[in-house]
Amino acid sequence: MGNNNYYNEHAPEYIESSIDVDLTHLYEVFLHYVPIGGSILDAGCGSGRDLLYFKNLHYNSYGFDNSVEMVQRASLYSGCKVDQLGFEEIEYTDQFDAIWACASLLHVEKELLESVFIKLHRALHKGGVLYCSFKNREEDFSDGERNFTCFTEKGFEEFIERISLFSIETLFITEDARKERKGEI
């Protein structure tokens, strides 16, 4: 609940710091796996930046976010349907060609991640693709207002192998694209 409150209370600042972030290099790799005009779920869509990007490329784009404030802003910004719900509440079945979870699953507690990945897998069409990102650290942490679930490359590979629903096609280790987060991996 703390993460939800943070994004409700800090929506303008968060959006300002992230709305213009250029993720073209990640979009290109992700969209390589998505059929042209396919359906994409932006899971934890925040500002709606990525929803709008996918919509402008003529993908059927949908989103959800746990923060009421973000849902309202993302819907207005992107013009896409955005639902207000958390990862543990999703109940989609065989609806999407791809799921984009950029800097959002890192707010799901590690104990809940396996059940959330099961839900995400169920939401995808057979052969669908999931993009997700986590902070590259050994230990989970809190910054006082938000909790972060972290993985190292090896830890994430072991997690994916253990749940045996997905296979890793591409794994990136990148720097946070926001200027004020330079050096964060």
C-alpha cells in the first residue's frame, strides 16, 4: 500500500521525471517479438508514456496501475483504457500478445512474485512476451516511501528457471535512463 500512496502523492514529480525518458532501444527489442498491431498490456503503466508510444505505432494498448492518480493521468495522456488495480488483482486470461512491465514489478514483494508471474503468464496468448525490469542489487530495499524488489542477473535467471513459465530471450543490464538516477543499474 505504501508504494500506491507514494505515487498518488507524488504523481506530478514522478511524471515530470519520467515522461520524456527515451527507451527506444528497449522498445525496439521488445516490439521485435510482438505481432504488428498486436495487443500490449502496460502493467504498472505510471504516466502512460509507454502506452502512448505503443498506441502511436498502432498496437492495441491497454494499461493498469495501482495508483488512482496515475490511472487518471495515464488515461488522459495516452487516450488508452487504463484500469486501477494491483498486480495481485489481475485476472486476464489469454488476452495479450505482450506485457510491458517497466519499473513496476520491482514494487511487488518477492514472496508474491511467483503468483504474479503466474497471472501474467495466464494473461498472455501462447508464445506471448513479457518485458520486466528490476534494480540490479543483491538485497531488496526501501527508500522510506517505497519498497523495491531486486535481482542480480543470476538471481533473476534462477527465479525464471524455478517458476518454469517463461524463458529468457534477452537480458539487459542498463543504467537508469533518468538523468537524476545516473549510475543506478
